[in-house]
Amino acid sequence: MQGVDQRMKVVVALALAVPLSLTGCGLLSAEEELLIPVQAGELASDPGTGLTVLPESERGEPLNFTGVDLQGESLALNDSRGHITVINSWATWCAPCRTEMPEFAEAARTFEGQGVTFVGINVEDNEDDARAFTVDTPYRSIVDKDGTLLAQIPDIPPRSLPVTVILDRDGRVAVQIIGPIVL
């Protein structure tokens, strides 16, 4: 993954590690091992980076929302069940979003066909600007002008951008990152 920022590598590693937590047998999950020191069953978080990793026992109900993408077609989150799903909220006017979008695009290309799906949530943007901004992005983005879809993700402060959420194969929130991934 030459060229992908180190923090993006951690995010993708977490995304790929999420399904390994299902094989725990009482040991630390793969996500927790990446964030040592974490005790089994504890919530792993780093308040300095906005990173929270939820142990399997702490994950809520699967996220289930449908929106319209930037091309005007329906996009249902349920369509990515069975895959790890990386959701990134962004806007063209958000400087950190603009910085990390190429990294997400590169990560999506790198992990294509490996059971990882990327989905964008475009917040409060002019759709023409958003379409132009994502012309080289290999994944779809849902239009969420009023933030109602983003508000359905638990524990995300209103109007937080960027936000990245990783869903496990069952569609449950496994990792939350509030703030930029690429520094």
C-alpha cells in the first residue's frame, strides 16, 4: 500500500481485523490486540485521536439505512452485509475531508475484492460540487444534506466531520473515528 498514510493503514487493518474477533475463544479480539494495552471486554479508545474500538459484546444493532447516491440511485447499507464496511462522512468544504479522500480512494482500490466495502456519506454539499470532487473515487457516496443519516450512527456528535465508522460483517458499529485519519 505504498503511498497510503500510516493512520489509514491502521484503519484498514482494523477493518480487516473485525471479522477475526468472532473467533475469540476468550482471548483479546484482533481489534483489541492492535490497541494494546486493552483488557478483554474493555472499551478501547484513544480520546486524543477520537478512535473507539467496540468489543463484540458492546456493539449495538446493525445499521440499516438507505439513501440516494450522487448519481441519483438508491444505496442501501444492507447491500454490504457480509462485508466489512468502511463509512466515511465528508463534505467538499471540509479541509480534513479533502485531505483524506484520496487515501480512502486508494484504500478502496487496494482492498477491492477482499470483503471490504467503502461507502461515503456526503453532508451539506452542493451535489454538483460533490460529484466533481468524487470523480476519481471508486466507491459510492450517499447524499445526506441535512445529516439525518449520519445522525443514525450511534455516539457521533452532530455535525462532526470527518467521521469514519467501520461496520462488522453483521452491519454493527465496530470502530468509530471522530476526526481526520490522514494528518
